[in-house]
Amino acid sequence: MADTQQVDDSKQAAKAERRAARLAKEIGAFARAHGGAEAQIAYIGHEGTRIVLVGEDGGWGDLVAPTYAVAQSAVEKAGITVHEDFAGEFAAKVKTGPYEWKRMAGIQIGGPSND
């Protein structure tokens, strides 16, 4: 029975490693497209862990990893700076456009009525 557990653990570790490598490739592509990138990792519950990416040009995006460990491994493999929180100079780099402002305003005020 112990051998079966070791095989299952090995398979899970290999799967996590492959997922981290795929995420690292995506992070690298984002960084190349935006003149570099920095990240912040945030646990989002059962769904996994969110990797928020901010490019040097102000472009931003995010990816979701199945676990915090996979997210950490992915950003380490990509070789980008990781911030503890989404604040200060890091957050100030984000450039938003009309779409984001319209969407945020619609959520806050003037959005669909719940009546």
C-alpha cells in the first residue's frame, strides 16, 4: 500500500511541476510583450491561487494556479519580482482604460438594478 501512495505522490508532484512550467511560459510571454513584469500571488480559496501580473508598460492580467505552491514555483521559474501585496508603487503601475472604468462604475453606481 505504501508503494501505491508513493506512485500517487510522484504523479501529483509531476503534474504540479508541469502546470508550474506551463504557467511560467505564460508569465514569460506576458513579460516579453509588456517590457517586463512583476507579480503578486493571492490565495483565492477552493479555486486556487491568483497570480496578478503587471507589465512595465502598465498592462496587466492574471492567471490562476491550482495551489499556492504551484503559483510560487511558476513565478520563480519565470524569474520575475513578486510583491507581498498589491499596493504602493506596484499597484500604481497599472494603467486602466475606458473598459475598466466603465465596468467598475457599472458595478458601483448606475449598474443594473437589483429590484
